[in-house]
Amino acid sequence: MRRFCALLCLSAIGVADDNRSLPDRTRQYLVDLIKIDSSNPPGNETAVANYLKQVADSHAISCDLMGNDDKRKNFVARLKGSGRGRPLLLMAHSDVVPVERKEWTVDPFSGENRNGYIYGRGAEDDKSLLAAEIAVLVEIKRRNIKLGRDVILLSEADAEANSSGIQYMLQHAYQKIDAEFALNEGGSILETKDGPKIFEIETAEKIPIRLILTAKGTAGDASLPRADNPITHLNRALLKLSEAEQPAKLNATTRRYLRDISKLAEYSWLAPLIRTLDNPNAAIQQAAASQIRAKDPELDAMLHTTVAATMLNAGTKNNVIPTTAQAQVDVRRLPNETKEDVIARFRQTINDPAVDITLAPGPQLPATDPSPMTTPLYLAMGHAIGRTYPRDLVVPYMAPGATDSSFLRAHGMPVYGVPVFVRDAGDTRVHGNDERISPKNLEDGVELLWQIVLEIAGGGQ
Ligand SMILES: [Zn+2]
């Protein structure tokens, strides 16, 4: 039923939106995109690709659907430039994470406007960026703006699970997305209490590792408790891991980030602590990290590899002690530590021969160097943001979460998480319930993206 309605609604788009403003068109695209349920699994991203194709076709923008799964196509569009520079790639993912429907107060696939917000799965992650990017392409085309380089849009499938979309493009159609550099999700704007905004350009990411902890013991009747009960051993291991201090380490991105934000009144408390973080004495360094954690847990996550237990599996019957107990833990590793370092340290912390640590099956994201702060795109973002928001701060940022940017970075392409939308610190609903974005946030965001794209790709002759 939903599908039928979606198709009906879409058929009107190409003709209806010709004279809308850039923000109006973006808002319409976002609501339309939210209405297409692309929860992953199963994804069904082809429905998103078909929608984008319809928009592109109605404005004579050349595009393709690409991928080896008919239900999970990527969408690629291109506006030609003069060729003076190599292409700019705009990317966003077309899938969303599933919803816990009973926890939502609105239909997550309605795009409903309530209390001054647009609600729906994908409103923040990542359909707002996708809507803004296709709207910018349409705007360039409508105004017939001459470009100095091609501008490519990639809407990729499966970013929320196995990254099969970006991997398909890399392996089978790289020439379609080959670019000098790219903009993706991962950046955001942080509002501070005393006024200035912090525009966080994501240049680096922490690297996820999924680990399995397996405790082994002897099965037996629960009426005779055993010291080698694997559930007890696993519990102890998880507790030790969660309570252990992971060493604090700065890299070029986080050092610069902390130094720059410490110039703001709200973060001036950081200045003396940053110096202490480089102290070779582990105890002194840890004390500084603890002070940062007490004030701002998000900043603290930038300093360490983090670990969170996420899944448990043990036992089949209440009166039987099982032979094994298993837990999965989600680790976000600092890019300057190897996974071997991390696993060795965890083994030492757990210090129990009954508990083994292995890597969970499935793909591991590649580890990459940060994208440089010296490329024309990074500098163009600084200029465009500085023009529109002269009082505010632009900083490089290492995101705690992972995106598909790492695949392109590993391929040698600089990729930046573009800070166009304000993130609600303390009330982020990304992957949560009642995900939403305010129309003002969306409008300001697409205007800024427009400025950035023109700054780096405009002016062709
Ligand atoms: Zn995302």
C-alpha cells in the first residue's frame, strides 16, 4: 500500500517543482525520500535510486543506476564542467537503519511536520544530505551555471550494514565516481552556549572492530554451582573491560581540534589539559583524560579506543550450567592503534585463560590516514563557511562513528564529512526514535552546501 502511494506521489514530481526555491525543493525531496522505506535490512535502495532518477530525468541531468542486485542499486548522476579541475564527488547513503515502530510517536515513514520539525527515519541520517545534494545539482542545472569541474552525485546503498554499494562502485565502476575529492556525511555544526558555532569538517574516523568474547567451562547441574561457570567468567571479563582505562592518544586531527576549540570561552578549561595529555607519565595523562570525561564524554571518546558490550548469548535451560557463554563487543579503535595492539591489551585486562577473544566474521572497515587539511576542497569549505559565518570556527574533526568514507580514503581519495547541518548535542536521534530535523536547519544547510559546491566547482569557462 505504501509502495503504491509512493509511486503515485512521485509521478507528480518532475513537473511540479520547476519554480521552487532551493530550500523548498530540498524540503520536498527530503519528505519524499523519507516516505520511501529503505530500512536496511533489506534496504530496497532501488526505490530511492528510481526516485532520484525521476528528479534527474525531469531536469535533463544524466544519471545511471548501478549495482549487481536489482533491489539495491546505487544512483550516480553527473553535471559536466569545463574540465579545468578534476571532478568533485558528492555522496550520501540511500539506506536507513530499521525503526522500533512502537517507540515512535509519529509514523517513521511519513515525513510528518510536527512542532516545527520534519520527522522520519533518515531525517538526519542521511536523507537530509541526499536531498540537499540532489537539490544543489538541480539548482546548478536550472540556473545553467558553468562549472570548472564535473560534479558527481553518488547515492550509495548498504552503508548502514555491509557497505556493498560503495564496494561495488570501487570494484566495478570506479570511473563513474573517480574524483579529486569527495564530500560525505560525518561532519556537523556544533552550537556553543556563548555564541560561536563550531563547523566540524570530518577528516578522520575511529575504526570499528567487532569482537567476540567466548568463555568456556564445564556443563553441569545448576544445583551444584561450579567455579568454571562460563557465564560468571564472561561477566567478569566484560566488567573488567568496561572499567579499564584505555590509554589516551592524540593524533594530528584531534590535537588541532582540541587546540582550536579551547580558544572559545566555553572550552577554555581544555587548554591546560591538552598539554597534560602529551605527558609521558601515564598516571598524569590519565588524570587529565578523566577530567575531560567528567566534563564532556563526547570529547573523551576522541582520546581513546572505546569498548561497549552489545550482545550476549548463553544457556538453554534454567537448571543447566552451559559449556560456553558468548558476548559481542563493539570497539571503536583510534586510527593510530592497530587491532593487534587493542586485542593484546584486552587480553591483558581480562587476564583469564577461560575467555578467548576473536574477531567477529564479516568485513572489517579499512584503516586510513586522515584526509589532508591542505586540499583545495578543505580550503574552499573554510572560505565558504567563513563568508557566511564570519564569527564562527572551522575545525578538522575525527568522528566517533564510521562511514563509507574510509573505503574511498583507502583508495587514495580525500573525503570530508561536510558540516552543513547542526547536530543537536545531547539530543541526537540519529539511529534513535523520533528522528527529526528542523526546516531551518535543512534550509541553512542546503544554502551552505550550495556555497561550498560553487566555491570549489563554479566558474568554468
Ligand atoms: Zn549515515
